[in-house]
Amino acid sequence: MSVLRMGVYGLPAAETAVIRTIVQLYASDLSFPWTFVTAPPYDALLVDESATAAERAGFARMAGSLLTLTRRNSGSHAHTLERPIRADRLQQWLKSTERTLLAGQTVPSDEPEQMAPKIEVSESVRFTLRRWPSALLLRNDPEKVRMASLLARRALSATELSDLGELPLSRCVTFLQTLRSAGVLELHVVPSSARPHADHLPRAQGLSAPVRGAFARGLISGIRRHLGLGAP
């Protein structure tokens, strides 16, 4: 069973400790796949109702689902949890989120390209992440995490993703198809007048050794942050 990652943001230390304890207690049940983590990526993120719209937009890029912690007697709504925190209600929401994540994995990562939505290999079509892919989709695959980290930074074409990730183009296209099928990929069509000349595209192979080394270190640091590993 894949491990799903849950975190919190902007909560008092006492409430964070309560959430951590609840998740750890339920983790003794083998059918409960959640673990509490302190750094992205998250499959679920619990945030305080005071979070701004801009903050929530940022959370969407590193969490599969958001749960808002609200004040007492504020009314029950989807993806909200009233104070005081109740273990049964948190467990119920996590179970529901787990089912949603599982339902979203309708296209296996190794599905033949012709069965997934067609991805255009063109410099006029670029892709970014709408939100961080779930652990079920990434499957602890370092190459997938590397590609997702690149797409979370900025919009890239399939060719640019291949060059910067130093991966075969076919592998990148298949991953883009999987992301698109899961609904986490944003597609951007760039007008020809706004596209950079091919000589100025950021291809890793064309960089000098020192610059390429700096780029690789920056990418690795970003991936480690996503996985919550900290500095090497």
C-alpha cells in the first residue's frame, strides 16, 4: 500500500501535536495509509481558516487536497473541520480523501501512450503543475519526482522537460500524459511571437560544466525539499 502524506500549515503547536497524535494512533491500522509529515509534498494539508487566497493557491501546488480548520459552530462544509479537533471526523475526511486519490489513478504510470490523452511535442505547448501529484501517482520514483519538481517551477515544453531532466523524451511524454489524465497538469499555448528562439532555450546539454553543475545542485535541493529530506 502506498503511503499518503499529511501535513499542517499555520496551526498552533498544540493543535499540530493533536493532529500528529491522531494520525500516529490510526497508523497502527494497516488499512490506514496516512503518515504525518512536516514538509512538502503533501497528499493532504490541514490549514487554518485565516490562510489567504494567495496562500491557498500556493498550497494547491504542493498538496493533493486541502482541509480547512474552522472555529467552533461555524457550520459543516465540505473540506472543513470544526474546532475542537475530533479524531473521528479527521479520520473520516482522510478516508474520503484517500478514496478520491485512488479514484484519480485511473491511468497507470506505464500505460501505453495511445490510451492516454495526446500530448503535443511542440515548443508552442508548455505545461505546469496545477497541484503536486499524489504519492500514489509518483510511486516514490525519483525520475517522476524530478520531472514534477521541474514542472512546479515554471512552464516547460516536453522537449525542455526532457533536456532539463536529462531523461528520454518518450519517458517525459508518458509522464505528462499521466499527469494530464490525473487532472494535475496545466497546458499553456504560447503564441509564436512570444516564444524564445531555439538558441536561447534552457537546454541542460548546452550549458558549461560549472553552470550545469550549479543547475543540477539547485534541482536536487528542490527535490529534497519536496521530499522533506532537508540539506544533504
